[in-house]
Amino acid sequence: MDKRIKDTYELWCKNAVADASVADELLKMENDETAIEDAFYRELEFGTGGLRGVIGAGTNRMNYYTVAKASQGLANYVLRHFGAGARKIAVSYDSRIKSELFARTASKVFAANGIQVYIYPELMPTPCLSFATRELGCSAGIMITASHNPAKYNGYKVYGADGCQITDDAASEIFGEIQKIDVFNDVKTVNFSTAMDSGIIGFISDDVYTAFIEQVKAQSMLGETDKISKDVSIIYTPLNGTGLKPVQRALKESGFTNVTVVKEQEQPDGNFPTCPYPNPEIKQALDLGIEYARRNNAELLLATDPDCDRVGIALRDKNGEYELMSGNEVGMLLLDYICSRRIALGKMPTEPVAVKTIVTIDMAERIAKKYGVRTVNVLTGFKYIGEQIGMLERGGAQDSYIFGFEESYGYLSGSYVRDKDAVNAAFLICEMFAYYKARGIGLIEKLEALYREYGYCLNTLHFYEFEGSLGMARMKDIMSEFRKDIEQLGTKRVQRLLDYSEGIDGLPKSNVLKFILSDDCSVVVRPSGTEPKIKTYISVSAKTKELAAAEEQRIVADIERMLG
């Protein structure tokens, strides 16, 4: 075993006594060199997404000590950049294993550094954290969550004063602070109860939560004279996460009372016993919900992920079967609904803006154009959509923003938060469903009508793994090959290559390529930021689904030849 790893392990055995579960796990791995190496060969990397990793003992794990060390680094950053009156941090957490412990651990560190802490008294979704950060005038916020990862993971997401996830520059500076810290000597902490008594840690009031719900309901696109029945049959599953209370409250207060919750997935449970991979993008995550929908003859199924920032849906078709909608399809339906309703209600701003990521379906731009809405394309990640809202706000044009979405099931129709919001999306989806049903139109039919109007558009994601150090070198060579003159993919001509490593349209430089092809087709190629994979996003427009699928296969074949 590497001496550095062995020494670090022994240091932890001696000093990691504050958390009994960590001490116990360290003892159990005493004779397992493989386990020790995996737990200590590196430190969890802190980036724009904060920390994310497997829960357990070691520097490469999510535990009391790695959370405390990250929190001390964030505290040092806040102390350096903000005056005494602005040194406030909001804290929230989801249903994952040890989430509450990690949230309280972080709070104790912030408080020990003289930073005012506002923590939710119970688990709350990611959008509620973004909202509280802004509402309470905080300099930062943290959300303890691993989003939709399996149960063995947890994470630590950091937000800036604007309610967005932190920028690359801020993440780099915080990481620099973290690296300076000796986890057993440099981390300050206080007793949680004592800090509560002194007031330096306080619970976020119910007024803040209520204000969030009111903002969600304010996104309604119904007018006073619109007659719809809200007694539509809905099945909802929070996938054992944070969505249960806020989603149900927003729907109930808006008149949607015929909502049945999937019992097995109703209560918070970080083990996710009926849903090992709690991601609404994955069909298996909705299987139990679909069973409920069949039993109840329900028309709509909603599923939110554990931190309730993504939502997936299934719809009953004409044959009584349930069809899962992709993130792109739901996004296009919502975009068209919001645009058409804003015009009907006289609520369309003078210079409306919709924002999407560059890997999100191109057809959305054609829908926006019809309604006179300008589309802004940003890099992958909802924080870039949040940044665009902030830019509009600073220019006095915050109300110009009408909608933002990404293909990975994230949506936001208001500027009250700066991250994707599944409470908002679930509310709007139910309203949109009821609105069209009152006019004899199902959402599947509405989507088919959009395809007839704009042409069918097929979006697919393919990824290719390249393991080990040789794999990383191979990925670098592949990206270089794609930057060479490519004239055609499939039967489509390459009309333009957008190389985001050059910093296009003021966006941060990123190793991403987008090929603009003829006939409203495109291909995006990028290496994953977290895994040894190259991802390709293919968007093909055609008259029919069959023609689009055939062309997509031709493009895939060309890409795979280039990948070798």
C-alpha cells in the first residue's frame, strides 16, 4: 500500500472519533487494503456542483469530516468576500442517508465562524434552498443532496448570493481554501443546541416556505374567465424524497384535489427501497407509479426526484396504456402553453426571452420564434439558465424571462428561484393538462399537433466509455479529431461548427462542440465532466418519426466510425 495512503488512514483512525459510525467503519477496514486505498487514495473533488460521493469513512467519501472541511473552506470564502452584515448562509437537506447530520454539521461550522445560519426545520427541496438564499439576503446557501443518484451517495451543493449554483471561479477559490485546511485541527465547530439558543443558528420560518409556494402558484397561466375542471385524476410519487409536502400543497391550494400518492414512495426514505435509482428520467423509477395509475384509471402520473428539482411524467394514451414523456417533449409542451397563454392574457413582455441548454431540443427555438420569443442557448447545467435570469435582472429586464428548460427534466417558469424547480413544473404540468382536457385535447395529441406544425424532431443521447488513463488520452484525441474539417454527418451537411472552448456568446469556455447540420439537425459532442465518457446529443428534424429515426442511425454510424 502507498505510504501516503497508509499514513492518512492511520491519522484518521487516531483522530476521527467525533462520529462513531466513521470510527467503526475505519476499524472494520483495518485488514482490507483495497478498501483503505479506495477510501483514501484521493480527496473528494470540489467543483461547481460542490461535493458528491459515496457515504462512508475516508477522504474519498461523504462523511462528517469531509462535510466539515468543505464547510470551513466555504466559511473562509464568505468571511473574505462579505461584510459582517451580509455573512449569512441558508441550509437545506433532502431525504438521503445522513443528510440531516451533514446539514447540521455544516451549520455548526458556519456558526463557529460567526456566520448567521438559517436552516429549514425539516427536509426541503433544492428550489426552496435557492429561494431562501435570495429571500433572506444570504451570501451563500448549501443543499445536502445527491440529486437522483443511488442510495449510497450523498452530496453538498453550494449556491451563491444570487440563488444560482456557484460559478467556476468561486468553486476554484473555495476549493483552494479547502485544500489549506487540516480537517482535525483547522475546522471550527460549536454545539448545535447552544448555537440555536444564542440565535446564530435559526430555523427558516414558515413564512419563507409559504412565500415560495405563493410564487409557484403565481406562475399560473389561467385567466379569471378560463373554465376548467381541476378534478383530473393524478398519481404522484415523490420517490421517497422532499416533494411530498410542497407539491401536494401547491396543487391542493390551486384546486387539484384528486391526487393519489404512491404509498410505498410517499415518506422520506434515503434507502429508496422500491426505487434503487430514484431518477424520473429512468422508466423503472416510474414503474410503481404506473401500476397505481392503471389501478386508479388515472390520466396523469407525476414523479419528482429526491431533492425535487426534476419531474418526469407519464400520460394515458387512447389505448389505455401509459406513455412516458421525455424532458424535451414536456419542455416543448410547457413552452408552447406558456407562450400561447401569455399572449391570450396580454401578459407577454415586450422582449420575451426563453433559455435552454445547447443539448436541449432545437425544435424549441422554432416554437419560441413563432411567438416572437428570443431563445438564449447556454452550456449544459441549469445554473447557466439561472445566470441568464440574473443578467436580465441586472439590466432591469427580469420580467422578460418567461421559461427555461433542459432535456434532463428540469424546468422553471419564474425568476423567484435560480435553479430548476419540480414544484413549479408539477403545478404547471397539471394546469396545462387540465386546460387542454377542458378543450377535448390530450397532451399526447397536443404534442402530435406540435410535430405536425414544426416537423417531427427526434433527440437522442449516446455515450461512449473510455476507462483508465489511456481512455482519458483517447478522449482528448477524439475531441481533436472532431475539431477537424467534417463536411457531413449522415446525409446532412455540416453548415457550421460551434466550438465552445473558444467562449462563444460570452459563455464560459467549455470543451463542447456543436455541429449545425442542414435541415434543422444538429449534433453536440462533449466529454462528461464527472465520468470517463464522451456524450453525443443528436437532434434530427424530419417529416415523420420513421424518417428521423433512420437519419439518426446514419449519423450515429458516422460518429461511431470516428470514435473507432
